[in-house]
Amino acid sequence: MIDARRLTAAAERARDDLLAERVAGGHWVGQLSSSALSTATAVSALALAGSSDAAQGEPIGSTARTGPDSGLVSRGVGWLLLQQNGDGGWGDTDRSYSNIATTMLVAAALRLADASADHGEPLRRAEGYVRRQGGVEGVRLRYGRDKTFAVPILMTAALAGMVPWREVSPLPFELACVPQHWYRWLRLPVVSYAIPALVAVGQARYFHGRPLNPLVRAVRAAAVSPSLRVLEQVQPDSGGYLEAIPLTSFVVISLAATGRARHPVAMRGCEFLRASVRADGSWPIDTNLATWNTSLARSALAAWPAAGGRPGMHDSLDWLLECQHRRWHRYTGAAPGGWGWSDLSGAVPDADDTAAALLALAHAWRGLADARRPAVQRAAREGAKWLLDLQNSDGGWPTFCRGWGRLPFDRSGNDLTAHALRALYAWRELLQDRGRVSAAIRRGLRFLESHQGAGGSWVPLWFGNQDDPREENPVYGTARVLLAYRDLGLLDSPAAHRGRQWLERTQNADGGWGSAGRTDPHRDVTSSVEETALAVEALLGASRGAGPSATRQGLDWLVRAVEDGRHGQAAPIGFYFARLWYHERLYPLIFTVSALGQAVRTLLAPTGPDPAHLAT
């Protein structure tokens, strides 16, 4: 039996813990995991930018690296050496398995930082891991036809003398000179967010190996200066492209490798890297997810009316409204009206963060005083229009730009589409073009139905499971889609029924969810707080009363996790750009509050079952 008092106590403890995570401004910032990949790229960038060759404006010709950032470089190398896994490789986070991309970049960083002589054994083991994983072909296999990260990785390895330059694919950086709205028609070899990499890395490859075709050589020679101006135009005030350490580092590496370490773009990029380093010498994958975390936290707390009246909650609403983009974005050309993942200058408006913000505003709307409502409704209308304009022709929603669709992280995603549907539906009565909203919702639902897996699951775009053979996370995706079916009142549909059955079938023996399809049969299944909380919330939304056995067992697992203090243990389920793993400190807490709030609302409501005990 699950005592109602246990459930209530666990829910209140998680709620209070989440409220305590607010910063002075009343919103949530969280903390992204440190990343070996980010740290390796930052070390390489600062080492190259500070070398004597780069300082004199000459192409890099030596492996001896000294300069003004030598202390940061040394600390970064020290942190990296502590993170090496037993197999000789490195994973993206301290909880990630080794992968060839991160390991190759760390090996390159050790060489470029002139640390190979002092740390020969770790480097030898790392290069052995890279060879076992296929070397250059292993990197290409990991990323397929998407050159967004494969080419920068191989370029860095070439600068470190690990691979020949002929293995680095040329990138058509001259295409960045065409009008921005043409990009989606050009079928670029990189994703929409990676134009800085296309330009900088493409130029580095050009300078280190000019094309044989005289026409291509002439076009690229003419495009160097204008494409470099594009790089300047899209660089945010912080200096960090997308607030992302790897992307910014690759730009600095490329410019330093061609004798332009003193170019303003490279210097601003180095300032961003210096400002982003942590006390232990590491770098995270991105600066923060403050807007995303705040939107999710406010929605999770919506089940608790008392939470909305706590000091600072109105401050977080005002802060969230201020995060809405009010002008055309120079990076992607996005129209005004959307939200990005952070309030910092490098963030870019996208579908998931805009949907999350709209849902948070919808929850806040119910308890707002009349004087505050016009500003919220105006923001919601602008955000909803932004989402409607982003919808792809296939009915789904992409991340940043409509119509790119070919490469990973540009195509329509199940998680993005489900989130957008929930946001639009929540505001449908107050939006001006209701007919357009209804049509968009119908198209989105058709997209989800056509992308449901044979077993009933949905795979998300932006979250993964490192134990899954394909590194996918169908628990996350299926739960998110079922929440959309719940909000739209469609849980009796065949698609929702299949999704619910899939979640129930994939529950672990301990009552939680996670590590589905693990690659190593000898490793214990480890349920994660994040996946369990999401599955429980989705199943509770589809339940009558206490629900099926799987729901009750999952709820018991989650309550025990709070009682044992495990509800803050983050798992590396986050997928960043180009399949880079991360974990976020607030995810397990936010997801737990949302699930337990749903449980209290569903199971302890006056019209629900006997509140004394909930049968398991």
C-alpha cells in the first residue's frame, strides 16, 4: 500500500526543493554537466590562439603552445586527465560512455597544448581507443552524412598531426554569402545552426588545401572576406555562438589555424571561453538553460496553487516575458515572438523553448490579476503565431528553421511536435486565427500518428539513452507525446492506447524506467529519475483512479526516490547539438515535481479514491 501521507510528503518535499533552487531574480538557472568534449575544444582553441605563431598572424607551424591563457589550458588538461575511462577513451560527461568523437578531440587537445610529452601514457591509450573505433571512418560513421561536427573534429585532429588534411572534407563556405532566407534551398552539408562552423572550418580547410578546380578555387578566394563578415554579423554580444563552447571553440581554432587569432571574432570568442570556464578547469556544453528550466519549473509547480503565490513567483513570470525575442534574429533569421533556451545573447528562438514558455504562461494565466493579463495574452499570441509559422509541410515542427528537414536536428521531431500541439491547444480560445490553429493541430496529430513506431513508441529528437543500441530515448518521446494526447482529450485514440501499452511493457523490474535496450547485457538495468517521472506522469494522465499496476509501481519507485534523497540524481539523457550528451541538475527535480503533482491531483482529489491509502 502507498500511504497517501507518503505521497503528499514526497510531493511537498520535491516541490519545496524545486522552489529553493530559484536564484535571486526568482527564476531558475540550473547547472549543465561539465563536458570533456567542450573542455577539449576550449583547451585547443586557447592554446592555438595564444601561440606565438598565431599572435604574429602566421599560420600555425609548431606544436609548442605558450601564451596568456596557458594557466587555463593547463587546468583544462588536468581536468581532462582525471576523466579518462578505463578503456582509454572519454565520454561527453562524467557519467557517459567513451565515444570516438570526444576521445579524438581530447587526444588532439593534449597534443595542441604541448602536453603529450608529460602525459604520454594517457595519450597512447586514447589513440589506441580511437584506432579500435575506426579512426577517421569511425568519426564519419558516427555522424553519417551530417558534416556539422565530423569535419571540425577531423580539422582539429589534422592540426594536431593525427590525420592528414586530405581526410578533412572541404566545406562550401561561399554559400554563407547568399541571402539568409536562401539557405534552406541550398541543401547545405551542415545543419541550420552551424553556419559559423561552415564558414570558419571551411576556410581553414581551404587555406590548408586549396581545391584543384580553378573555378571553385577562384570562387572561394573571392568569398573569404564576405563570408568572414557573415561570421562577424551573427556573433552575439557574448562572443559565444549559441552560447555553445564547442561551436565557438571550433571558430577560434579555425581562425587561429589560418593566422587570424587577432581577428575580432576570434578575440571575442576567446573572451567567451575565458568567461565560461569553471573553477575546476572544465567547461560545460553550453552556458545555461535558464529559460527552458524556468518554463518547465513553472509548469511543474502549476499543480500547487500555493506555489504560485510564493515570493518571487511573479518575478519569474516577468523574467520569462522579458526573454521573448522581440526582433528578427540575426543568427537564423527567425521572426520575433519565440523564446530560446537562455536569456543570454547567444540563445536562439526555437520550437521546444517557445512551446514550454507558452505552456508556462497558460498555467499562470488562470491566477493572474486582470491588470497583468493583457501583457501575457499579447506575448502568447505572438509566440503562437511564431510556432504556427514554423510548422513544416509534413505537419511536424522542427527546432529552428522551417523547411531544412534533411539533416538530424533540422527535421521535424516527435517531442517538438507534441510540445507545440500542447502549447497551441492551451491558448486556442484566446488566439485570433482559430481556424489556422485547428488546422495546424490536425496536421500535427497526423504527423505523430505517421511517426509512431511499430511497437507503439515515439522517438524524440533532443533526448537520448546511452544504453539504447541506437542511442534513442523512446521513453522520453512516448511520454511527451502521450501528454499531448492527454491535453487534447485524445487518450482513447488507438495511437495513444498503443503508446500507453508500450510504456507499460518497457517498465523495469524495479518499477522504474530507463536503460531500455541496453547494449551490455551484463550491466545492471538502472532506472533514471527523469524517465520514470515522465512515464509516471504520462500514465497517470491516462489512468482512471490509481491506474494500472505499472503506474502504481512507477509511482512507488518515484516516492521512494524522494524519500531516499535520489530525486536530484541526474542521468545523461540530454542530447545537445550533434549528438553530444549532457545532464542537467534540475531535470530530475522538475520532472519529479510534475509527476507527483499530477499524482496528488489525480489520486487525492475529493472525487478520487479513498485518500487514506492508494492500493498498489
